[in-house]
Amino acid sequence: MEKLCPGCRKLTDRFNENAGKNVCVECYSFFRYFVYADNVETCESRGNCGRDADSSECRLHRFLRCVQAGLTHHKLNAFLEKLEFESQKIERE
């Protein structure tokens, strides 16, 4: 039975429960890559992309939706702190 993935917001029947919540296998892989890559991405439109509501085009907003859905990782807190620091740095520019 297909359900809506909270990360990418697509209907799928391929779910992975490894990271604490039901998300599709693609979002689970995306989330792990995003954290392990340790490469902080920003929203190209500084939060005004308009894509965060119903698509996965904005990588930052897809990642944040995965966090909101409950995905977790032992490196997540340090990564979120780095993300917050980079966001503040961009706002000052």
C-alpha cells in the first residue's frame, strides 16, 4: 500500500524504518548522504524557494523535512549546529 513520504512528499510503497521513522528508502539514503557529506547546503532562494511545500527539489528543505519527520543520526546535532552557523553567516552578507 502506498503512503506519502514525509521527506520527499511522494507516494511510495518502499519504506525504510532504520532511522526512527517511516520514510522512503530514497529519503533515508539522501539523509545519510547529506549528514555524512558534511557539506552544508543552503537554500538558493534563502528560504523563499517555494519548493519546500510539495517537492524535493530544494535539497536543504528536503533534509529539514526528514529531520522534522524524526530521522536521527549520531552526527546530527553537530551537523545542525554547523548548518545554523552557516545560515547566520549568509544572513550577515
